[in-house]
Amino acid sequence: MFEGRTYPLDVLIYATGFEVQKTGIYNEIRGRGGIEINDTYREGLRTLFGVHTHGYPNLFIMGGYQASFQFNLTFMLQTQGDHIAECSPTPATMATPRSMLLPGTEQWWVDEVIAHRGKTSRNQDCTPGYYNFEGEFNRRQDGNYNGGFLQYYTHMQSIRDTLPEHFVFSREKEQI
């Protein structure tokens, strides 16, 4: 219930963990074809803004890798939440809304993350922690987007201005 109104849900997960980036939210999430998200990410993370992943309709991961690195996490989460709301079809426009990120847009963002990853050896030099998979090797795209928050936000806005070029929107019974 929110503001006096009940909303039907299949599932709502609001959770945290101690090994945040290594296991945290990526436990037994299955997308199209039953593919588990860790298998999707085995060769490296693949997202749009750290939020959307192709093959996982209506799955939104907030505050994780491939997002802009921010000391003000609350502001980052608000920005990502606003983006999700703008990119999500509403029940008023579709019977059971679903959105699927297109693979070309996902690849564009992976390339952006790699291009703006930074030139430090922080992951190798630091003791095990959530930002380096508890001391394990990081692939180039497994970090944060370090192109600056304004550019991150600008990228989000450009995607929202041309949603049909980046997402497929469908009803539940249709394949996307």
C-alpha cells in the first residue's frame, strides 16, 4: 500500500548484503530463456547506465556498477529512479507493460564505461572490498562510469528523448 492505494505485485525485493558487488543483488535472477544474470555477466557486466540489462525485461538495478560514481548516493538513486520512471510504460498505456533494452544500446554504454573507466590501479592496490569484487580481478567494463555525473545525466536524457530507438515496449503475452 502506498498513499492509501494498494498495488498488485508479483514480487517486490528491497534488500542489501555485505558482499554488495560480488553477490549482493545478483543472486538467482533469471531473464528471458531462464538465463541467470551471473551467466549473462560472466564475460563482463553489460548494462545501460548500470540500470537496464538486455534479456531482463522490467528489471532495474540501482546504484551498481556501470553507473556514475557519486559520493552522494541518495542523489544518484533519485536520478536513476527518475530515469526508470521516464522509461517505463504505464498501466494506463498498456495492459501489462514490459520494456526490453535493445542490445545495441547496451553495447554503446559498455563502450562508454570502458572509454571513461579511468587510469588508476585502485582495484589492484586496495584491499578486498565491495568495489573490487572482494579482491578479484575486474574486467574493464566492471567498474563505474567516470565521465562525470553531468555527462551521465546528459546520456540518460538523450536516451529518454528517443526511447523507441533503445527499448522495445510490449504487453505480457507478447514476446520481446
